[in-house]
Amino acid sequence: MGVGMMVWKTPPSPAIESLAVAALAVAAFLVIAWLGGSTKRAIQVVGFGVGMLVMNRFGMLGWITGGLWVVVWGLISLIG
């Protein structure tokens, strides 16, 4: 809720967008680590989500890059 209000009430700028993504990542990490009980899994899920948000923001998210991102994070989760 707070991240949405921050983005909605302020003019668009790269600093605000970066701050919103960082705040969302911290909140998601805390919730996932608390619910799942594993900080390693929380880092993996948050890293995947932040990567998808950044690729979408810069217009790089497509079938190929999204699929490759899923494969990369799948391999990272297998190794970790």
C-alpha cells in the first residue's frame, strides 16, 4: 500500500521508481522469509521478481528474455 501511494502521489522520476522497487523488494523479502522460513528462498524469489520488474520497465521483457530469466533463476535455485 505504501509503495503504491509513493508512486501515485509523486511525479515520475528514476529515483522514485528505484526507491519504489527497493521498498517493494524489502517488503516482499520480509514477507516471504517470514512465511516460508527460509531467507535463501526469499532472496531467490525477490531477485526473480525485481529482475522481471526492471526488464519490464526498460522494455526488455519479452518471451525470449522472460524465458531466459526463468531458466537462469531456475539454475540458481538448483545450485543454491
